Amino acid sequence: MTPERFQTLVETYGADPRHWPDDERAGAQRWAAEHRAAADGMLAAAASLDDWLAEDRVAPPDGALMRRIVAGAPRRMLIERAQLWWSSAIFAGAGVAGALAGALIVSLFLVSNEPPAGHYAGEPLTSFSGSVQQWGG
């Protein structure tokens, strides 16, 4: 442990050895014991800063702030939930409309029991059914 490193530890972590890094604590305490005069000066300066920082207290939030936060939160959440609900409903509605349209077309074809025009009897109905002229050839 060097005097510079000891000073850096004290300035960074304060005068309380419990706040120093574990891997350097023993070496720093040994150096302080061997160089008592130099260590006491550095520790005294850091202790006064530690005491000053310990005096600082943050007041708890007042009731008015808490009421404003609580009053504002549900309204925003309700709007976001409504937007999500409507977008989900529209998406689902489009899917249902597509399924119904497909079911209607299939059911009309099955009810009519007639193949489309240009279909030859005995041939299976495929996407390639129709005349050669329709193929663009």
C-alpha cells in the first residue's frame, strides 16, 4: 500500500474502513497503523466530509404529490388499455370477416353443386382447370 493509494481509498470511500474494498482493506489498515501521523490527517479530513454527508436527509414526499401521482396513473392506464383493446378488436374483426367470407364462398359453391363454366365432366377441379386460351398460350 502506498500513501497515494491510501489517500485515494480514503477520499473515494470515506474514513470508515467498512466502506473500503474488501481486497484492499487489510493492506490499508496495516499501512495506517504503520504511518499513524499521515493516516490520521487523511482520515480526519475524510471523517469531517463523512459527517457532513451523513447530516443530509431527504424529506419524504408530501401528501399532495402522492395524490397527484395516484390520480394521474389510472387515467393513463385506462386510455392505454382502451387503445390496446380497440386495436386487438379490429384485428380480430378483420380475421373473423375473412373467415366468414371464405366460408360463404365455399358454402355457395357446395350448395350450387355445379362446377364453374368451362369445366369438363370427369376432370378434377384445380387451379389449372380451364381452357388453354385462358393460360395465355
